[in-house]
Amino acid sequence: MFKEKLTVIGRVLSLTLLVVTIGLIITAFIRARRQPRPPGPVRSESKLKANVTAITEGYKYIRTEKGRETVRLLAVRDVAYEDGRHEMEKVDLTAFGKDPGKSIRIVSDHGSWVSDQNVVTFEGNVKVISSDGLEVSTPALKYDQLNEVASTESAVAFKQADLSGSSVGAQLYAKTRNLALLNNVRLVSTRLSADPKGGLPVEIRSGKADYAELDGVVRFSGNAYAVQGGKSARADLITGVINPVTKKIARIEMRGNSAMKSDEEGRRSDITARDIDFHFDPAQHLTAAIGSGGARAISFEKDAPREITAARIEAIYAPFGSETRLRSVVTQGRTTLRIEAADGEGSAKVITERILEADFVESTFRDDGKSISSTEARGNSVLTITPKRVTAVSDRKILRAASMAAEFAERGNLIRSFNASGNVVAEFEPQQPGSKRNKRTMSGQKMTANISVETQEVTDLTVDGSAKFTDGDRHATAQQAIYDSNSQIVSLRGKPQLWDASARGSADEIDANLDTGQSFLRGRVRTTYFSRESTGGAAPFKNRNAPITIASERAVYRHRESAARFTGNVRAWQDNDFVRAENMELDKGEKSMSAWGNAQSAFYDFEREMSEGKKDVVPVFASADRINYNGESRTAHYEGTVRIRQGTDRIDAAKADAIMNDENRLVTMSATGNVVLSQPVRRATGEKVVYTVATDTVELTGKQAMVEDLESKSVTKSAKLTLHFRDARIEAIDDDGTKARVRTTHRIPK
């Protein structure tokens, strides 16, 4: 991912090769100056001529050391004055080095020398020529023999092989081996010395330049910049560090407002930083490029568009055939990497934007030096994946971790997969403004994901180790959480638990659907509503604050509707009261609960007045094909083969309704359809039976209303019969409230 910055650096490498060549030229120039030479050039102030002592035509002076010629001075004419001054015409001065063939030659139209001042001045078409091929031309040159300083205030032009340049004013310090180009420095290289096939000219300009041979450093300062074709580099100071042994460039340093730009066909990129360094091996291959201080690089290439910012960026290069290619990139400090889709790669118009942030990032590249192979990020790592096309279901994915690593496809810098560790968090944020969809998160200790190469969307994501899932008011924990983008399901495995504001559930497996807001629980499902109030009054239990537990084999929570369906041996209870069935549904919004399939209920905390005014707790058990409870009316409706039992009393009917008070305590119970009431000593039948708790009476109505006393062997029939359990009385009453005619039949035993 970080190739962008260093790809640009690599492309501007040719600019740094110019500095190498410049260093070699300046080295040659200084070496030539170091040889024993005649007085150096300088323009001296004009003085009144003293008396001429001698005029020599065809002047020649030769100095030797141990039989070796060191200096040769020729002039067409030499005029000597009595003050020790010499003035020469058509001067030709050659200084020979210790090594055979090494020399430096200075020619000019005029020359002067004052013996007691140790100053030599050359004026008029001054040229300096070295055996290394260096040529320097200037209108005037002054050399101070005592201080060994050669200088000029005039324009200077020089060239050597494929390098040429100019400046206004120059100073050469022979003792310290320093050369200063004082103003308007311009250097041009017409061939890249590291490229035998040649290349475009490279030009460097600066306010001034300094070369220190002993330090092996050449510096260009004052708005320094370099240009080669469509590539350019600029900095406040450009420094080349030269290897003292090989005399080749070892390092290029750009300091202050450093910037490089490439604007060529198919290669457009920018890089800026406070400082940029380049490192080279002895073969002059680029080995590393380092940008530091607010470094930023943008690659506009169609096949690899990227942008990166960091405090420090280091690129490592390696030779590949005849060229150098990028192998890895390391950043330090808070790093931001933005990767765009390459033209022609995947669905470029709909592919996601990817942004990676971290404190440290390292990327490796494939052999082409352009395509990223893998990336490792450490320290508050954040990967943001944003779809370009906003739809009703599009999400921005934000993946956070202490560290993460990504693997890339073979081309196009497209992420294929990644893994992360250390407090990982995956956030899914709806993109559409005003969306009713919740922000969802997954977190844990480790995270792995696969990403579509075509769209760069997350296809699946797995979180391991204390996994947590949040979807609005829905929360879950498990050992593992798996997200699948096709089904929009988060699968929770390993002791999963799920809860919202109303209830908490656990199961062997839990799947949460992000689209529908449903949760599916399978295997040993246990659901606990925090209180009767948390069900919205949908459960027929008495205690307002005690929790309600539902156990089943499977369950489906519809969180948006505040409803849940339970299947497979369902049991719901609070304290001793319970409802059980094969299926059950609880709807908080509708304030209702339904149970069907061998449905049963039991209410233990039911007081019934016994004989002599004493009360006792006698549980009520009921069963039916279906039980429906409505919290609004506080009515439990039993339907289909209804059987109700309290103590030794039993009621069989087709339907039954239990009406409760605001504390969910039974007030009345009515049953209809072939009702049969059975007690140990009596049996009653009718079309409808109504039991009233307060009076402990049962009222039977219907043409077939009948009470049979098994002890007295008597049968009582009437349209309406009332049984008083407390005193074992039977009362017949008409619909208008008057006592009705009763027929009683007694069987007389033999």
C-alpha cells in the first residue's frame, strides 16, 4: 500500500545521479588545483606603473622537483618592473601532478604577478583545463598563493564530459579543498552516469553551491531544484555525500521544503516532506529512500493510484536486471494510506475506497516493484472501507486493532484478505443519511476477513476470543462471531449469549440477521425476561419484578417488533407458575402470549377458602391445544380439549377463559362447550361453567346443566345451577334472578 511514495522517489532517482556526476567533476577540479601550480587567478587593483626593468618576448619559466617538471609558465611577452611586478600577455600556465598524465592548465589574455604579495591575476578569456577533461572559463581569476585561495567575482562556466554548469562568482580553498559557487548556480548533465544507454538531460539550479572534498559533501542551497524531463525536485538545501574511497555518491540529502514531482505520460506523482534522503550502493544502485517530517506522496498512475502521509517513510530498493525496483516500504509515526481503484481493475466505478491508518506500517512489493504483496500495520491500526455508491443497504466498514496484516491480489493493489489481533473492533455504519438501520459492531481478540477482489467489499469476517456483537439495542457475546455479507448473518458460536432491553438469551448456536433484525437461537435455548414489566405485560404471571424464564429447543427473536417465537418443548415460568407447549410466541408490542401444541399452564400461588373460613394455596393446572393470553384484558384463553384441574376438582371443556386482576391473580374462569366438572363426590355438566374466586362458586348454564351427587346418588337438573363449594350447596336460579324449578332424582339403594 505504501509503494506510492517510493515509486515516485525511484522515478526521480535520475536527478540524484546528476549530483553524483557533479561531485565527481568538482573532485577532479579540486585535485587539479591541489597540484603545484603558478600563482592563481585574480583581478587586482590597478596601480601606477613603476620603472620597467626588463621586457622579455617569448617568456618561459619551468620549475622542477627531483628531476620532475612541476610547473611550466609561458607568455608571449613578459614585462618586469622594479617593484617586483610582472605583467604578461597570452599567458599559458600548466601544473603537473605527481601521477603521470595528471595536470591542470590555465590560459588567459593577460596575467600579472606581484612577488611580495603572492597574488596572481588572470584576465581576459581565462580558461582552466584539466587532464580529467574539466574545462572552466571566466573573464577573470585571482589566486592568493599565501592563503591558497583562487576566486573570481565574474561569471564562471565549466564542463566535463557530459556535465556542464555555470555560476556568478566562485572561490576555491586549496588548503581545505573546498569549492564555493557563489550565485546563480546552474549544473546540467546530458547523460545519466549510471545509465550507459543515456537519458534526458538533468539540470540543477540553486542560489549557491559548496563542495568540501575532505568531507565528501556537495551542497546546493538557496531555492535549490533539479529537473529532468517531466521530473523535478526542489528543496531549501540539496546535499550529496560522496564515498571518500570510490568517489561515488553514497547519499543524497534534501533538506527543508523538499518536494519531487513527476509529470510524464503514464507517470504522474508528487512527494513532499521536510527532508528526503537517498542511499546508494557502490554500484550506484538506489538502496533506500527516506522522507521525514510530514511526508506525503500521491501517485496519479492509472494502474496504481494511491496517497500516503506519515511522519517518516522509508523505501527499500533492490537491483532487478538493469534497473532498481521497490521491494518494501516502512512508515513511522501516524500513517494514513489511501488506495483508490485502478482503471480496469474490478468494478472501478463502484469499488470501495480503502484507507489504512496506523503508527507503523510495512509493505512488501512484488517483482514489478509496483504491486503490493502484503502489508503489516501496528499501533492503533484502522482500516476504513467505504463504498463509492451509496444505497439503502451500503455500509462503511471501520476495522480497528492493535495490529493487522493484509494480503493483496497479484495486481491492482487490491486487498484479498487480512487478519488483525489485539482488541479488534469491526464497525458497520449505514451510509445513507437518515437511515433507520443501526450501527453494528463486532469485537474480540482476533479478526480475520476475506475481501472481494472485484469490489473490495468484506465478504466474510470472523472474530475470535471473547467476541462481542452490537446492533442498536441488540447485544451478544460468544467465543467466536462470524459475519457473512451475502446472508447478512452474524453467527455466534461457543457459549453465545444475546440480550436487549427486555430479555437475555443463551443457546448452543445463535445467528443474528442484520437486515431483518431477527435472531435465531438453536439448541438448549434459555431466555430470561428481566421482569414481567419487561414483557410489556404479555406474560400471565403475577410477580411484577421477578424474572420470567423460557426454555426451548429453538427460538426466533424479532427485536424490532419486541416479539419472540419459541419451538420445541417450550417451558415458560416465574417462580412456581409456568406455561409449557410445543410452540410459544410472546409479543411485547401486542401485549400477548400464545402457546400451542399440547399447551399447559400452572398457577401455584392461588388461594382458595376451605372449610371453617380457612384459606389454603391450591395450584390450578390447565391444558389445551392452544393458550392465548392478552395482557390488555388480562385474559388467558384456552381452546381445544381444555382440561382444568385444581386439587381434586377438574373441568373439561372445548374452550375456557381465565380473567385476572391487575396483579394477574385469577378472578373468574369460564368454560364453554360440553363442559364437565368433576369432583370426588359430584359431577356436573353444562354448556357453560363460570367459576368465581371471590365466592368460590361455580355457575352452570345450558339445557343440559346437571349436577350428580355420587354419595347420595341424586341428580339435579336446571337451566342454571350454582354450586357453593364452601357449604356444598346447589342453587338453581333463572335468568331473571328468581329461583327456578329444580328437578332432583334420588336413586334408592336396594
